[in-house]
Amino acid sequence: MKKQGIKKKGNRKVVVKKKLRLGRIFLALTILFTIIIIACYIYLKPIKNIIIKNNYYLTDQEIIDILKLSKYPSYFETTTKNLNKKIPKESLLKKVQVKHNLFYEIEIKVEEKIPVYYDQEQKKTVLNNKETVDKYYQVPLLRNYVPDTISDKLIDTLAKVKNNIKEKISEIEYNPNDVDEERFLLVMSDNNKVYLTLEKFLKINYYNEIMERVLVKYQNKKGILYLDEGEYFVLENS
């Protein structure tokens, strides 16, 4: 197809015929279409591998299920903002941060809510943010009622206890006396008992070191460790 144009030559008008270069237009459109297809393919390409970090209570698979990643969605659409929107309120998962690695691998750093104890009366696990969940985790069993003003302090304090020590606490009993209304009795997994007040509760983080000295002296016999007033051990049958 030809297109006419007009040029002036002196006082005369000369008609110039121009060829419409369809071949070049078709080539440009083909290249543009190819670029769009490749870009869409790259953008929609699924995740190849998922790495979960910093989880303690939740398994990798539980986190993948919570975040709805089991079908390995688009690598580029999997962002920190999008994943945090998927976390249900009742989940132990608090928030996540996504890092995109090479070769369509993503790294997810998680922050969990901390289970502090299982409330025997409520039949629920209490978390460090005062929420409760039905599922049981490896946490101490709270045997009796604790006043609200004291239970809030207990939750905040237990959240600071080391995980390996918290796992050694089998039961917690609210056991106030005339001296301190914030006194508790802990039953440990090794069958020893510990008296503590909330003010001195974090001494329990040194339980292993304290008991190493005690067991040498008392030849591995069981007893009661008093950390509410001082630090001494009494054999249970003495």
C-alpha cells in the first residue's frame, strides 16, 4: 500500500508516494508482545523453595498452611504485606517478614505469640498477649484460680522465662501466704518443687545451675527449693 505526500519544488507541487512499512510495524508488535509474555511468565512463576526461620512452637508446615503457601504461589506476589494479611487472629503466628532469595526461593522470618501456661479451669492455653487458644503446647499447667491483677503479672513474667526452663515446669499453683500474695509453687518435671514470688520469679532461669550444686550436696534426693526468701533447699521428707 502506498501513501501520497506533497512536496513543493519551486512554484510546483510534486506528489510523493510513501510506502507504509507494514513489516517493521509487525516486527515491533511481535517484539512488544513477546516482552509482555516473558514478563508475565517471570512475574507469575511460582516459588521453588520456602525457608522458615525463628519458629519455636509452630512447625514449618503449620506456618506454610497458615500463610496459604502450600500450593506455592507467585514468587513476586508473595510479599511481607500480603502474608501478614493472611494471618488469622486466633493463630499463634504474630507476624512475618519475607526475604526474596535467588532462584525463586523465599525466606520467612516469623514472630510467634508465646504460650505461657495451660489454664486447667478454662481448658485453654494462655498467650503472652493475654489471648487464649484451644490447642495445648508444652507449657506449665496452672492448677488453680489466680486473681486477674496477679495473673496479668504472671503472664508477663512467664513470657520472660527461657523456653528450656519453662518446659521443665510441670505445674504452677497459686500459693499466697501472709508475707506475699504473689507467691507460687512450681512442680518441676524432675519431681522437685520450687517456691517463688513474682518479684523473684525469673530466678527460675538459673534452675539448672542451682540444682547442679544442690544435687551434689544432697545426693540426687528430691526436695523443695525456696527462692521466695533467699535461696535454700530442703529435703521433702525432712
